[in-house]
Amino acid sequence: MEPPTIKEQVAFIAQKYGWEEGDNIVVEMAGTQVSGIDVGEEYNKKWQSPIGTRKYNKDAFIVIKNLSRDSFESSKPMDREHKPHHA
């Protein structure tokens, strides 16, 4: 028996979680790094990268998000005065 294809695995997960046709699905690459240091014109190419260069780690992975079912809620101010116990 052949192992399931990537499409079959994604379809199984989508069905398992009740995702539907028309949901806003996003596929993103994770486990990457972006150089945030301006190394200038002359730099050690073995150890440094120009600013904004994206490198994919050996353990990078794919994230599949269903934005239609994202339950993200912004934080809200406390409904009482803030009195930390350790202050």
C-alpha cells in the first residue's frame, strides 16, 4: 500500500477539523531566518549575509493556516486597578 500523498494528507486534516471549500487557507514557510544586520560592502560570505537575506534552516517546516476560523482576539484592558502582589 502506498503512503498518502501530500494532497491526501492535507485533505484528511482539513476534513478532520471541519474546514470547508471557500475557507481562507494560507500556506507559510516557518523555521527560517532573515539577516537583520547591515554588514556593508565587504563581509565574510561564509559567516555573514547581506541585510534582508532569508535562509531556510535544515529543519524548516510548512504551516497551513485557516484564517477563516482564526479565533484571534486582541487583548483588552483590565476591568480593575492593576495591583501586582510582588510590588
